[in-house]
Amino acid sequence: MTSTKDHGNGTLYTTSSLKTCDYDVICIGSGWASRPIASRAVAAGLEALIIDNDLIGGDCPFWACVPSKALLRPSEALEAAKAVGGARERVTDPNVDAKAVFNRRDAFTRGWNDEKLLVPTTLETGTDLLRGTAKLVGVKKIAVTSKDGHSIEITARCAVAICTGSTPRIPDVPGLKAAHPWTPKEATSASSIPKHLIILGTGAVGCEMATVYSSFGAKVTVISSTSEILSKLDNEAGRLVRTALEARGVEFLLGSTLVEVQRMRDSSITVKTSSGTQLSASEILVATGRKPRTDGCGLELFDIPIDGTPVEVDESLRVKSVRDKWLYAVGDVNGRSPLTHMCKYQARIAATAIIRQARGDLTTEQAPWNSVSATADHLAIPQVIFTQPAVASVGLSRMQAKERNVPVRIIQTGAVTVGALLHGDTFGEGWAQWVVDAESEKLLGMTVVGQDATELIHAATVAIVGGVRLDRLVHTVPCFPTMSEVYLNLIEAAGL
């Protein structure tokens, strides 16, 4: 039996050591969708419990956002040094030091030990933690089973939040599953470099991992059924990133699908594509998207599909099909905006609704932009893809506006010709676009490609949420010489 461990005000329990079987709020899953719910509930005077059968913290700190960015940053820093005279002369190796990069990644993940950071920081909020597999067995009732098979039943007095995240989609390609391909989890936790890596998929994960492994000097081949990479964004953004990756030696097979995969006796991978191309590689990474993790937590008891279909929720993240508004589905599992920062946002909205419900305050109605409505899920989802150059976007793209029949004006500027004094000797290729409501002249969306795109997008997010018109944006003056002058370039392109 594992002993009880105390950290701060909360306690880490096993099923054998849990002291109470009743909590106000219970969260299944311990990622960014659940921890803010629990901590806010505790701050409001409620008792909260988080249950997870894996590392506390979810995928983000161990196999997703944190390790991937730790792997990407050294290459970004190296390329930045190469761009500046006086620094580039000291750069003697074209590739990063793989061993040092892996060590840096391991430091950020704490060696995949949740008790070195995530457990204590969660318990410091006053939240209790329980290691085990949780399953709904009734209204506000959850059965929890530990790894040794011991089971208990606990009850939520107010709310249960399903925060189980998502899982990779593996395409139904002959031989692919049997070949035991890498998923993003293996790609971000690997400590050796495949001589030749095939990547299936050209979304954010596929392009970021192509950036990482090419920076190690590996041969990288990327296969996608789409005609351009990053197909959910504007084509120009995809073209710029693809051109930069090709300059690093990455090969692309676009408009192609896999028709067969085989793991050979020597552990190599052989693939055949729809175009007739046959490739042999050391490893294959499947980065073709994710699906909500809905199986195994008892949702079928309430007639909720468990086939990976997103759980349908209202604007307060409450499951629509469940009576009495006690069941919430927050984060990737509801499919609304599966990004870490949006999980945090949804958690704040859900926590506010749960706290008010616990206090008997059911008078607040959902309305756009109020404290119990996750309106940004529809209108202002920011995203950054940490390639080189980076891509940042928020709100509507040109393609989405067309699909939704929203009348818009498109404003674009070419190379981001600012900031060279601080960032490099050449201006580099960049691109930025505004999507503006044709009638109200309010900003609806922005995409930017180039240096510091990661830090440029929040200003556009603020403008979209605030309903800012172009005639007011004219008066937002960016400092010289900074990359924020891309906003000035767009104002000029708009003829203002």
C-alpha cells in the first residue's frame, strides 16, 4: 500500500488512504482543464478532488507543449545567432547539440516525475489528488480503481468535470498500427535521433517535429494528403513555412496518402504512397490530429458517445444532454478549441459556473463575453506554430470567412521589414494578414508569419475581443524599431 503524502494544504491519496468519499467538485483528469477548476473552487471555500491514473498534469508538461518547445528553442536561438553579424562568426556547427537539447528537455519535464513539480504545486492550492482510474457509475457518483485493483466509490455534492483530454488519431492504413509508429508522445520523449524520420501529417505537430529533427541533422520526409502544409491556415502561411523547411533539407510529399506500412525485421520502416513512391526510414511519426478521450470514464451511462466524438456542451461547458447541470466537459474532450491555453480559459469559465451553482446562484444567464460563457471559443482562438519562421493566428482566416459567408476585407503586407536592427542583418521573408468585417470595419482575424510572430498575436487577440475598429487601430502606435511595426505596415496597406 502506498502511503499518504502531504504537500501544502492538499493531500495526495490512494484509494486505500482517502479519508472522505464526498467532495463538492470532482475532476476526472489532471491537465490544464481541471487544475484551475479545482484551485478556484477551493479558493471559493469548496472541497475539490482531482483523479488521474497517469502523471499529474496531463500531456502538456510531459509529452506535448513543454517538451516540444524545449526541443524547438535551441534551434531557434542558433538560427537567430546566425542572422546577426558578430554572432554568426562564432557559430561553428550548423546543427544543435542533440544530447544537450535532450538534457534540457528532461530538465523541463523533471525526468517525467510529477512529484517534482506538478503534484506539489497542485496540492499547494488546497486541492486533493487521488491516483486511480475513475468511471461515472451514477448521478454525481464515481468509482475509482487503483493499480492494485482496490476500488472505492465517491460522490460529488455539486459538480463533476470530465477533463480527460484527447488521444492521437491513427489512420486506418494497412500495417500502420502493427508497425507501432511514433505518436507525438514518442517524438517529444525520444532520446535518440532516427537517421531518417517519416512524418505523416503537416499540421502544427508535424511541422514542429520536422523542425526539431532536421535541427538534429536527421533526414526528414513529410507526407500529407493536402496540397499545402498547415492547411487549416491561409495557404501563404503554409508556403512560407514549407519553403523554409525545404531550405533545411526537409522533403515533402504533398497530395499523397499512405497505402501500406511495414516494420521490417531490422526495425526499419517501409512505406508505400498513393503516388507510387516507396520509402525506407528508421521511424515513422503519425501526426494526423487527435480525438477526444471519451472512452473508459462511464459517459455511456448517460447516453454520451464514447467513440471519440466531442462531448457536446453549452457555453458554460456543461454537458447538454445531462439533466440538472452537474456534469461538465472541459478542454480537448469537448472539441471546441483543443489548445492548452484554451483549456485554461474554459476552466475559468466552468469554475465560475460551478461556484455560482454551489452557492445556489442560478440567475446568471449565458451571454456573449460574460463570466459564464466561453465566447472566445468561437471568435478569438489564438494559436502559435513554433516553426522557423513561426506562424501565429487568431480569429477568422480568409478561408473560414468564406466558408461562413462573412463579408470581409482582406489586408495584407509582405516581408516584415522592421526590427532588423535588433534581430538580424537581413529582413527575412515574412507576411501578415488582417481579416476585417466589411461593414463594421472591426478586426475579425489576423495571421502573421515571421520573427517574433509568437509575441505579436496577443495584440490582435485583444483587438478582436474588444471589437476594435480600424479607425481606432490607426491610433495604436508601435515602438521603433520593433517587430510590432507590422501593425503599422498593415495600417498602411489598408490605406489609412
